[in-house]
Amino acid sequence: MRHLPTRTTRTSHRGVIGALLAGLLCAAGATVPAVADSPAPAPAPQAGNGLALTPPMGFNNWNSTHCRAEFNEAMVKGIADIFVEKGLKDAGYQYVNLDDCWAKPQRNADGKLEADPQRFPNGIKSVADYVHSKGLKIGIYTSAGTKTCDSVGLPGALGHEYSDAQQFADWGIDYLKYDNCNNQGVDARQRYTTMRDALAATGRPIVYSICEWGENKPWEWAGEIGNLWRTTGDINDSWGSMLSLMKQNLPLAAAAGPGHWNDPDMLEVGNGGMTDTEYRTHFSMWSVMAAPLLIGSDLRKAGPETFEILSNHEVIAVDQDPLGKQGTVLSSTGGRWVVTKEMQDGSRVVALFNEKGSAQRISTTAEAAGLPKATAYTMRDLWEHTTYNTAGSVSATVPAHGTVLLRIAADRKWAAHPSAVELGLNASPLIEAGRTAALTTTVTDLGRTPATKVSAALTGPSGWQVKAASPTGSPALPTGRALTTRWKVSAPAGTATGTYDLKLTAQYRSPAGTRVRSTVPFQAHVVVAPPAGAGYLSDLPQLSAANGWGPVEKDTSNGESKAGDGNPLTIGGAVFAKGLGVHADSAVEFYTGGACGAVTAQVGVDDEQGAKGTVAFEVWADGTKVASTGVLTNAMPAQPLSADVSGAQVVRLVVTDGGDGVDSDHADWADLRITC
């Protein structure tokens, strides 16, 4: 579902409330304003307003506060203070943006907007003046409809474009986010063009953000209207949501450039719903996509890790590169994504992104990334802030949900840097407590120069046994050669099922004697073989889970974004007591240890979203698709699904959006059973 928390209305279900244009609404109930409120439309501005030549950077309160009372004047001023005090201003963040709920529920007698006196007792201009005094800029929000998206129904700008735009200009507004709720069915291009003209008529430079959720393919027409446009529905603070929006935005690279950007929505970094590894991926991929970087967390409560991610100057430089190219996908097989971005100085940024729930090796070459053939290249790790040389291979074992972000150049000074090495794990770290698992690690020289005095060490949690079963060192590794070490790893009996950290560390020297230390984290999964017989999969521990909206729910529907807010699993009026409630795109994995034979279920779109929703169900056994349904809709009853998973170590349950984008795609794995 294109969820907007507390913003569930796309077009008004209230009808028109209040006068849109004096004298034009008759008793018969006309709902569409015929013209804007300007007596004579201003001429359309020339294509491009000269603003947002790099993607806008700043803050928006919505993701952390929604319309709660904590969104107020003190918060906005506090964010401006933090921008200066914490170095975010110096890092490039400019805009402190107000989202919905800043206004009173009604316009005044003159038809003007007024600030909510409880939230903003000194008015918007006073806040704008404060933000400007810090050397920053301020943004505001309204909707291209009769009302905004909040359930209270605050005044929208449809029919009031020119007067509202002038009011924003008079307040000193520098950025407008223009939403899509209660739009009365007026053509999107018309509505957004009218506000463009109204903003231009004020004479004030105001960055124009079109927020129509990608419903009318704005990447095809909005470049001559706005500075940025939403390509997706709203993000939420979950891995599945972030991943879904990233996948929707990546194919649209051709539409982006200086002054006109694809916008996959704001950042969730620091809001607590993802791990730091996932937040680094979020920040990395938004930067590679040349997306706006609008902080969505309450920085007054943020910890040091959040500021470390948000203020990484080297990653920000990727987003803010003046060439303005959005990254393009080279490959994505098996959830191993390679995305490359051309930079103004001729270098290429390569993102090695791992979609899956366990570590994977991801590789490409400098030439495939677009660089000319060369003897060797410099390769800068933008999170580790370390520079290496490579003979041309670009590869890494990337942790679950992680991203390795590299900037590569055909640089004659490559020999001044130590060779890059790749640390690898050549086994799936699934460990049954009390038993010994065999793992194999590799340390491979990718550089043009040899790595010398190479050693490898593998460590695990306290109490685990990790012993080398083969040599852990090598005097030298020339280009392409690897140190391979076998290890025996065991978790103590009684170790609870779950995910535990392992760490592989390599140490070596460059030909110049520089000592280098490289570390890669891995995740080991302590698993329990399923009991013999038949049972419900929802009663077994999940190996991993990713969901498009909120968490995967056990024995209830997906519901909304919080855990435990689902309803009884219901498909076509039939209610089921057991199963999983998910939301596309979704993937849930279970350890079956080669001991199970069949998975069966009744599947379909949950009734909780009415007539919307199209999904497809798949069952995978150790990386092979063994069953699928094709596209199912809300109009269809529950469909039986069965899959042969004989001998599989891992069973993966996948739900996709049915190929038409994510919109109300609440899916049920009802009566979900496994036979072992």
C-alpha cells in the first residue's frame, strides 16, 4: 500500500468544504475549481528556475513527528541550531522544512493561511527569520487539493495558488513541498503547473517539490515544472519500505539532472526501525541515486552513529556531484546489486549492495563501471575512508543488507596506495547449537602490487569455539591469489536461535611497508531443525524477514506500520487462525535443515484493504523457485499453494507487487504448514 501514516486519503471523501472560488460553487455541489485565484495567470516561467542544481539537502519533520504536538516552533528552531552546532550546515544541509499541520484548520476572513497558534505562536515569518539568521533556508508544505493530507483536513492550495504562493514569499519561504491529497480529480500536470506559475509570479526563488507519489509518472513531465518530484509513495522506517522505494526509483535515472531530481522520499536514518548497517545502505543508495537528502529523524534525540552517517562528507559528495548523474544499475542477480554513478571528475562511484539476509560476494570491474582500461586504478572506500589500488577487479563480501561504496579512478598515482584485498566467507553460516560447523575464509589480493605478511583471524561471540584447521598466514599474495583458511566453529549447547556476529580480520603490508588492517563482519545464524511431522510455519523461528510495510505479523494480517496492529487473516471473507501477514515486497526465510518435504498454504490479498491490492506468491528452496501463483487480486478467494522443498536447508517465502507497483498489497500466507 502507498501508505501515508494518518494520510490515507488520495482524493477527498469529505466533498468540498468551504469556498474554493467565491461564487463558483453552486448548491448543486461543484467540486472542481475552474481557475486559480489569480485574476490573470502569469506567463509560464522559462524551463528551469535555476534552483536545486544539486539535490536539496535539509530536514523535514514528518517521519519523526507526524502531526504530534512535538512538532512546533521550538523544534524547528532547535533543528536549525543543531545544523550549525553539529556541522551539518558545513556538510551541505540547508533547508529546515515544515511538513503538514503547521496551519490553522480554516483560512481567515481574507482567505489567508494562518499558523497554528499553539505550535507557532510567533507565526511562520518569525521562524523563517530565525532560520535565515543561522545562514539556512526554510521550507513549507501544502497540498494541491482542497485540503492537506492530515485527517484534520487543513486548508489546501487548490484554487488559492497565487495568494498562497505570495504569502509564502512574504514569509521568506525558500522551498515548497506540494502534496497530492483531496485533489478533486483535477489533472495532476495542470495542478502542479498552476503552482509553478504562482511561485514564479512572486519573484522569490523557491525550490518546488512535487509530491504526487509517482502516480502520474512525473518523471516523464515534471522536469519543466518542478525541481524534484516524488517517484514513490511514502517511506516508512523499515528495511522493506526503503528497499521497495529504492527499486522503484533506480530505473528512472534518465529523468534526473541539475535542477530536476527524482525523489524516492525522505531519509529515515536514526529513527530506530533499521540497523546502522541498513541506515548506511539507505544513505549510500540515496546518494548514488542523486536523491534529495532530507533528514527525517529528530536530531535533538539522535545518537553519534546517526550524525556519523548523515555527515559523511565523502558520501554526500557523491550525492552533490555537479554533473548531476543518477546512478544506473549494472546488475542485480540474486540480490547482489552493482550500481554505478558517473562523477564530474571522470571517476566512477560503485555501490556493491547486498539485498539478502546473509553475506554475499558482489563483484564487477572498473571497465564495466565505465572507466577506461588502465594498468591499475585507485579505489577509495567511502565508509572506511581508506584508499587502495586495484588491478581492475572491484569486489567485496558484503554483509547482510550492507553496501560497500567505492570511488574508483584511473589514477597514475595508484602505486602510492596499498593493494586492495577482498575478505570472503565460502559457506553459509548456519550453525546448530552444540554442533561444529565448517567455514572457509579467503583473503584475496585485488591490487596490482603484492600483499605481504598476510594473516587472517576469525572471531565469534564470547563462549563460542573458533579454531583454524589450516594455515592462517602467507608470506605474500600476488595479484589474484588468495589465502584460504578452514575453520571449525561451534556455538555452545543451549544457545538461543538468532543471529550472532562473526568477524574476519586480515592484516598485511604493502611493498612500501605500510601496515594494513581490514575487517568484514559476518552474521552466523544459530538454527534449530524443525520437529518431525507436520506443523504451522508461523510457530517456527524465522531465519530472516523483510517486509514492504511494517513488520511481518504472526497469525494476523499486516495491518499498519507497528508490530501487533494486524487483524484476523481474512481472504475473500474466509477467516484463518494461523499464518503470516505480510506486505509486498516481502521475503521470509525459515531453516529446514534438509529435513522437510512440503509447504502448503491458502494465499491471497487480505480483505483489510478493500478492493485494492495485487500480489504474487513464490516459494524458494535453497535459491530455486519451486512454486508460484501468478498475480492475485483482492477480488479473488484464497488460492491453494503447495511446494516441494525436499532436501532444502532454507525455505524462502516471497511476495511481490504483481508487477504494477506497491499499492495496498497486503498479502496473507494463511493456513501455512510444513511437513517434515
